[in-house]
Amino acid sequence: MEALQVIWFLLVGILVTGYAILDGFDLGVGFWHLFAKKKGERSAFIESIEPFWDGNEVWLITGGGALFAAFPPVYATAFSGFYLAMMLVLLGLIFRAVGIEFRNKVDSPAWTKAWDFAFAIGSILPSILYGVAMGNILRGLELSAVGDYTGGFLALLNPFALVCGLVGLSMFALHGALYISMKLDGGIAADARKWAQKTWYVFLLLLMVAVSFALRGNYIYGVRIVPMVLVVLALVSNSAVFMFNKKAKAKAAFLASCCTIAFVMLAVAGALFPVMVPCTNNPDWSLTVFNSSSSQLTLTSMLVIALVGMPVVLGYTWFIHHVFKAKVQVKGE
């Protein structure tokens, strides 16, 4: 039973990490959408993610579904505690989807500009709130004996969580800039490399601040060597991002960014394990991998389904990126 519980903790972590990598560049492109100077560039930004963005969001839905089935109390506590924040995330994702679909429906500069703004805000808002949620999970929540969140919305806006929110925004912004430099040609690709170079410094600074906060606040609950090794690996891969981007090796820089995001997300999981939702007012009420899981039958049945379904999802993801691997041309006004 314990092996199944640990396996599902890892699987949920992998799904969330996959979402951060895949939808991360979508969200990052949305951030830089505000900085595109011409209509043709903004259209190229949208075109570069159009085949992928809705499929990438499926990873978030799958991760939430896996959490609900494998660890129902954790799902209930997290989604009820972050209810308002989740509604803001949902609102942002709706704005993003509608902005992509509606921006070209009317031949009007004002119409297109409004939906471009909605797309950008719908990308920035979730980027920040995902980081805020991760920060609060690491920091811990005020819980009752039955696992209900007893704090308010303002309690979620603590300094550590807000720093983590900025880490999330800068991480996705860097990822998106690298994706643009890889997928687009010409002057906008050169601009994206410059954006990535500047954002790299911001991300590194914020990441180090967040790590310092976590160490000072003792927000590491499991074996300390694991998350620290993963943080070091994240810094190494992030250094590779800087070097590859400086040499204009766009694909290598983007792949290094994927590794950086994976190491950061896995470091969060490593810092938490075996706790999933730390309780700040009474550690004995914390929700862990072992006291919050579903039955052995449920975990076993789901594992069989995952072993069949995950290769299909991974195969489809590879196939769609292979089919649409060509660069997007920036059209004139």
C-alpha cells in the first residue's frame, strides 16, 4: 500500500510538472504578447501556440483529476482553501481561450486590441496564482482537525507566497521568450532572445530569494538533501539556458528551460514529501501521502489506467509538436 501511495505522489507531481513545462510556454507567450510592436507579430505569437495550447491545458485537468482520485482529502482542502484564487485562475484561462478565438472575428483594430489584452491578462494572472498556490502549500495552511482550511483569502497573500508568484511569472516569461525565439524568425526572434536574457536575471534573483525564504522558514519537510540537490540541478540547467540563449542556440536553450522547470517543480515535491498539505497550527493535522490516500483497490485500478493512458498522451504530445515543428512566419501589416 505504501508503495502505491508513493507512486501516486510521484505521478501527480509528474502531471503537474508536465503542465508547467507545456502550458508554461503558452503562458509566457501571452505575457510577451503585450510587448509585440506590430499586429503581424502578435498574430504570429498566437499562431505559434495555436496547435498546442488547448491540449497543454489537459495536463492540468488530468493532474487535478488524479489528485481527486488518489488523495481526496488533499484535493478537498486545496480546492476549498484556494477557492477564490482558483476562480481567478479559471477566469484567466477563459479570457485566454476566448481572446485566442475571438480576436480575428471582427475586422476592427479596437476589437483585436481588446482581445489581445484579454489574452495577455489571461496568461499573466494564472502564472502568478500558480506560484502563489505553490508558495502557500510549501509554507503550510491553517487547518481544522478534519482538514478544512480555516484561514482567509488575505492570509494566502503572505510575502513568501507572493515571491513564489513572481518566481512563477518570471519562470514562464523566460520559457515563453525562449519559445518565441525558437519558433519565429527575423527581428522578433532577436527581440525574444533579448527579453529572455533580461528575464533570466530576474528569475534567478527571485528563485534565490524564494529558496532563502524556504530555508529560513524551515519549509522543507522530508529528506533535506533531495530538494537541495534538485535546486542545484535547476541552477545548473538555468545556467545552460543563459549560455545557449547568448549563443542563439534557441532549441537547446528552450530544452534547458524545460529541464529547469522540471527541477524546480520536483524540488517543491521533494521539499514536501511525505507531507502534501502542511498544517501550521498543528503539525499532527497535516495531510500526508499516507493518511490522505484512497483505498488500495482505487490506487491499483488507477495505476493500470495510467500505465495505458500516459504513453498515449505522451505519444500524442510528441506527434503534434513534430507535425507543427516548422517556424512561424511573421506577416506584414
